[in-house]
Amino acid sequence: MTVLRLISTEWQQLRIDVRSAAGGRAGAEAARLRRKLWRKELGMAVVLLGAAVMFVDAATRLSLPLG
């Protein structure tokens, strides 16, 4: 649960940084933060997909009949 909370707060803070950069900073800085946000979102999607695959694998192994 703590990992999900950490990911959530990090993602929210990065979103806030991107919005503030788009509003006042140079365009290059805003573009850099947008790319950083995209990479983080992609990384989170890969981690969540991996966790889902592990969960399904464990669930199917548990449901296999013994013998």
C-alpha cells in the first residue's frame, strides 16, 4: 500500500510541476517536464502490468488441481 501511495503522490507532484512550468517557465523546461511525466507514466504502466501478470500467474497456479 505504501508503494502505491508513493507512486500516487510522485505522479501528482509531477503533474503539478508540468502545469506550473507550462504557465510561467520557458517552453524547453515545460517540454522536458512533459517528457519526464510521459516516461514516468510509461514506467508505472509497465510495473502495474507486471504485477497483474504475477497475480494472474499465482492465481492460476493456486487453482490447479493437485495430483
